[in-house]
Amino acid sequence: MNRPHPPPPVLHTVTGPLPLHRVTGPVLAHEHLVLDLDRTGEGAAVLGRRHSPAVAAELAGLREEFGLSLVVEMTCRGMGRDVPALAEISRASGVAVTAATGWYHERFHTPETVGREVAELAETLVREITDGISTSTGTGTEAVRPAVIGEIGSHGETPSGPEARVLRAAARAALATGLPVATHAGLGRGGPAQLDLLAGEGLAPERIAIGHQDLLDRPATHRALAAAGAYVSFDTVGKEHYRSDATRLRLLLALLDAGHADRALLSCDISRHGYLRTEEGQGYGHLLRVFLPRLRAAGADEELLDLITRRNPLRLLTGTDPGPRRPRPTPQAELDPRTPQEP
């Protein structure tokens, strides 16, 4: 008797479910399309709705030029998350976008985290993951299911007490729901401590991405994280005022040479409006336009680039490796998240 095939893996995006096989191009593994980290009134650390047309135009251009298929949006609770705005950007650009849940580092923790136990925090995350992020739109109230728990933040080599509670809660929520955890390691520091806390709750390192490791010039730390099974995020590509891309390339090549290509992630972490191309910034496309050509020149072939920019982030998000890209003629509508599709 023929057994039915299992359903194909599906990603939850801000515009609905997206079958994994439709993600045929690069993925930006750690970005912000809408956020508000302003605490001074100066307004630089903001990507508001007034910037959304510019954001959508950038993504649409990258879709046309490079086949950009997906943006993993990491703006969580307390960071100015605006899911309806994300949906508008996704529909306008034709690029799929996922949403996140969780809490950033301690400075941005919301009042709901104060004095609450790990179990209570985990319950809040599980409820939002299973019920969806409640959003008010022009047509009523909708719910969007997040695809990642992140970016869960800490600063320094050791998380603070509140940050440790949030990390542990994130791990428990991940175990309960199957979502991965992506972290913010301030200036790249504290990744091993984050991994220890998350894995200490029973979360497999393969479901964890340690963030901002391109800001840390410690190849041995990167190798140790990857050897443990965690993903190592080189996700601030183009932010030359923090670390030069030449150093990022050296660090990435060291990780690849150590045999950990299947644990590398790449992105630009656009986190303020001044980074947009319309404001003379490097934009979301810096990775694709500038950094990947340098990686190619250093010897990376297209199969390796596909692994790092598509297969790795999809494996993190779903636990499923989509396998090598198989070029085939595809109607443009099939690739467009604005076109309703059955999973």
C-alpha cells in the first residue's frame, strides 16, 4: 500500500504560510524592516512607517536583481515591532518576511518581564507563538504567527539576571513550539554563555543562532560554537564603523576552512534609517552586491554561497534542509508571496 507523503515544510510569514520549496533565492537571516530603539528622542535608531516605502523599494530591487526570497525580521517585543507594517512591506516588495517574538537585551525589556519567573515568561512566548501576534488592521483584528524567537539579547561576557531569565524562557518556548532561538550578543561577546543557558534548558544547539559574531575577532570562539552545533551569525555585514568587512571576510573564511560552512549565517542587520540606500547608507543589499562578490573572489563557489545564504537559514527556521538549489523554469507568480498559494 502506498503511504501518503508528509506535507512539505511550511514557513509562517507575515502574509501567511509559505512552502519551503518556494524559497529559491537568498535569505537575509537577521534584519529589521520596522523598529524603534530610540531612547533619547534623537530618532536615529528608528525605522518607522514613513520609511516603509523606501524599505519596500530596496527589497523589491533586490528581488529583481538577486532573487531575494525571504527576510527574517528580528524585531521583537519592546523594539517597536509593527507586524501590519511588515505585511505591507512584504506585499509591496514581493519578498516574504517572517516575524519574531521574544525580548531584546535588558535595557529594552518591557514591564511584563519585571519580577516574572522563567515559566511565566515562557508561557507568554508560547501563547504568542501558538495564537499568533494579534494585530489590528483596516479590516479588523488578525493574528500572525512568528517564525523565530529572537533577537534575545545580552551584553557582556555573562548575561544579567533578567537577561538570563529571558534566555531560559526563550529556550523553554522553543522546546514547546519547535521554533528556533536567535540571539543578540552585544558586540559579539557572551555567545558561549548564551549557548550554555539555552542548551542547559534542553534546547539542541542546532536550534540556536548566536548573533553578531562578526563583531568578535575570536575565531576559536566561532569554531567552538559551530562545533557544538550552533549557528554562527555574521549578521552585521557592511557596518564598517563597528568592524571592517575585510575582517569579517577573514573570520568567515576561517570558519569555513575549519569545516563549519553548514553553520554560517549572513545578513546586514539594518537597524536605523540612516543605513537605507535612500539616505546614502549601505542598504539591505550590501551583502549581495559587495560582500558575496568578495567571498566569491576568495574561492567560494555557487553551491557554497547557496548553502550559506539559503539552506542554512531555512534549516535553522524549520529544522529541514531544503537541499541544493535546482534551477527550473518557474512562473513568476509562483515565487511571489503576494499571490495566494496552497501549501
